[in-house]
Amino acid sequence: MNPSQKKRLIVAITGASGAIYGVRLLEQLRVLPEWETHLIISNSGVLTASEELGIKRADIEALADVVHSVKDIGAAVSSGSFRTAGMVIAPCSMKTLAEIAHGLADNLISRAADVALKEHRRLVLLARETPLNLAHLRNMTAVTEMGGIVCPPVPAFYTRPTSLDDIVNHTVGRVLDLFDIDHRDLVQRWQGLNGSTP
């Protein structure tokens, strides 16, 4: 496929627990030739991925089509003129959530998110924290009011998951659904109590 015909999705990974969500998202998008991924990973995200998954920055960056430094505020994805389908922050720390909620675009992750909102593109935040304090809740409300989607990675137990992979895949599949991206059977879809839909 001609690179100019590819659809672009920005994927950011911050320092919250749950680096596997961003990594699995990149893995799924990598096998879809019509999609081009633009990765931004914070230094804290690198540390968390190392601790949780035993992988290095280079391992994660190898999954993306294009990699941008979190410090490069002049990168292509910092401008609304650079067309994308939107952005996913997986996982999204409460610090990053607060920056987006208050328009503090002081690094490329929060700037690219700000661009997604101002251009009315889809912004999905896999917010990872518990329990939530009032500041967290108010920031989630603010982002939602601006058009963002707060999508905490909450397990769906009706699918009867038997592994961590099942839980991660279901969440990643639901995120891909939000962008109408076809994926390879990550989601066990609800068919109703009788096993069929009308």
C-alpha cells in the first residue's frame, strides 16, 4: 500500500501501570497494512515497561512505524495540519490526564492530545489509577466534556477470561472498535443471554 494512503494513529505510552496495553495495541496495528502508527513514549513509560514486561525502549519503538521523542514539541503530530484518525494513550497516567484536562501542552504527548481535541479527532485515554480522588474525577469530566473518551481498562468477566492475555486483548479490541479498526478476534462479543442477537 502507498504510504500516503495509510491511515495514521498516534499511540502514546505513559508511566502508569499497564504498559502492556500500549504494547499490545502496537502489535495489533503492526499487522494491519492500512494503518501507520506514530509512537510517543515518556521516560516514565519506558521505566514501567521495563519493570512490568522486561522490555526496553528499543523493543517498543520497533513495533511502531514512526517514533517521536516526547520532548520534540515541533514533531509532525504536534500540528493539526498533520492528518490522523486520532490518538490513544495507553496507559494514561493521572499526570497526563491532568495536563490534557487543563491544556498544559508542555510535552509531545499532551500537545498531540490537545491537537486531537481541537481538531475534533478521536482521543481515547486508558486512564489507570485506583482509587480515584476528586481531582482525577474532575479531570476525567473535563476531558469528556471536550470530546475525549476516558476508557479505563476494566476487565469484562462475562467473557470468562482464563489468562491475563484474554483480559488485555479484550480491552485492546474494544479500543480498536472505537476507531472502527478491524481486528483479529480480540473481543468475544456479547450475543445475548440466549446466544444470539435479533
